[in-house]
Amino acid sequence: MYKLPPAVEDKLKRFQPPVDAKDFERLCVDIFEYVLKSRRIPILNRTHSRISAYGTTGDKQYGIDVRDPATQAVAQCKKHEEITTTKLRDELKKLRDYDKEVSHYFFMIKQPDVKVSLSNWIEKQNANAQAERDDSTPYPCLPSIALPELHILGWDEIRSYLGLSTFLLWKWQIAVPAGQNFHLDGLDIQELHYEVGRYRDKIDPKETPPTLEAVHAIESLLSSIDVQALSSIGESPLVHIDIIRGVEKFIGAMKEASRAIRTYGEAITKIDKRDLVVVEEGYELLNNLARQKARISAFPYLRRIAVDCRNLLGHLSSYGASEWEPEFITDELGEEHEVSGETYLRYNFTDKYPRWGVAYTDPKEIAILTKRIVSDIEVISVYQ
């Protein structure tokens, strides 16, 4: 383990198991990759290039809470129970019915230290399993054929693995980001992790209302769109350029948030490197993610609006679809002069087969998009 700052090291020593069993399981998932690497558990499945732990749902009846497909190692997280050899034996009975190959089986428990009786029992089980194997026994194999190698980790050891990752120290609020990247001050890394993970989801605001942070971001992102003017596009051949620029500004802001989201994986990888130049790059990426966090929260609620706005711009900005409408000014003598205008664009919403001039734009397609955009904005605006 690299040297932690004294304050962080002290806080890590005092860090207790999460009260909620689900949170304890999530922590076990987070550190399982580091457990496997530190114990040099080899990658067996060559379709996977790296160790990557996953929480399981369908395998819980077999006593499996965490699984790594690369090493084919699994783990069970024991938060509430006082662990005895009888209970461990019962878990192994469940494991024998598991229909996937297993190389190593870890018991991860909340007790600070592993009792000597438990350690001795684990060693005895491993010795018995090794004695039962012969050259014809595949490795790894189904638990019904032969049990995998067993391990048991107490809370003191589990907790120590958090110190191997800057990201996990932040995620579990043991350390806080510091330095010139001031957006990191007070960043809830677990919330950011959650929001990045769901940004592609289709979210119904009626079922999952936006947070206050997301509401404020929605308000600011939509402020550039003139809803009333947008709904009238197609009724007249003239469209004010500010309407289009407002939609472009909204699309630009959504793209900026999307670009930030795509840097998340790179950011959390870089901040755990020992090359300080790379670490600083990770800080900068994470700082921008913190800056964009509210808009990342708003992203799922605005995705369809963004897609429709992009398609609307595709129609209105296509080659030959518009031309600048001339403007007239009156000089000091009262005479009117035509000038090149940059206020209104003229579209052709009526003549499908023009012989010259502006190409035809189907007002029905425009109306479908603007109607849906306005409707979606009205729905989400209820929460502002």
C-alpha cells in the first residue's frame, strides 16, 4: 500500500462497516478486484483482459454475492450474522448446486478479525479438497465436482483495500479531493458514480422525479429555448435567427455534458496512478465532471428533447433550406434602404417543387418535432 496522508490513514482505521447490508455488499464489490490482484489470483477466462467484479442477483441462492468472470472467483458478503463453521458449511452446501465453474470462494465478514477456529476450518477444507483432486479433475470446475479454494476476510483486511484506491477513498468518503480543482471540494463521488451510471436510462419524471440539483440544471439548460416561438415555426416563412441559436445553445450544452460523462472511466483510472502527471490529468477530468454533475443528473430527463432539437436543426439548417431575409433601414433623410439582414431566415414551407430559390421544407415534419419538444418541456417544467 502506498503511504496515505496521516489524516486519511487515521480516518480509514476508524471507518466502520456500512450499516446497511446492501451497502456492505457494494463495498465488497468495489474492493474485490484489489483482493484478487493482491492474492495474485490468475485470469483464467481469456475473453476478459482484466479483473472486474460484479454484484450478482440471480446467484444469491447459491451463496454468491460477487463474481469476477475473468478469474472465475466468487464471494459472499456476511454483514449481520455471527459467523461460525456450521454456517460456513451450510453455505458450501448451497455452492455445490451452482452451475458455473468456480476457482476461488471468498467469505467477506464484518467482524474485525477472523477467529482462529474459522481460519483453521478453512485450511482444513482446502487440504481435504486438494486431497480429493486428481489429475483428471479440471480446474476450475463445477463446485459439485470439487470445491474451489476457500478464503475468509475480516473487516480489518477488507477496509485496508480501500486504501489502495484514491477513487474508493473518495467514493466511501474517507478522503476528500483537494487542490486547485475547486469543484471537487464537497463532491459526493457516490452520487456522481450513480448519475453517470444511469445517464442512458429512460426515466419517467412521474415515477422518478428529478432532484433539486437536476431541476436547477434543467431550468438553466432549457432557458435558451423560446417555447412559444418554437411552436410557431412553419406558420410563417420567416424564422427569427435567435430561435435557432437558442436551440443550438441547448444542444451545445447537452453535448458538453455528454463529453464529460464519457471521460468518467478515464478519470477514475488516472487518479489511481502513481505518475503524478497522469494523476493531475485525472483530477482535471474529475473536476470537470463535478462541474457538470447537475447537468449529468438532468441528462436522462432531457435526452428526447435533445434528440428532437437536433433533428429539428437538421431540417432548418440543411443546404438550401433558407436564405437571409433582407432588412430595410431608414437614413437621416427619411429614405429607406435595403441591407443584408441577419435577423430573419426565410423558408419555403409551401411550394414543394420550386423552380428556383429556397428548397422546400415539409412543415408537417417540423410541426411533429416542435409539438413534441414543447410537450416534453411542459412536462418537465412542472418540476421547476
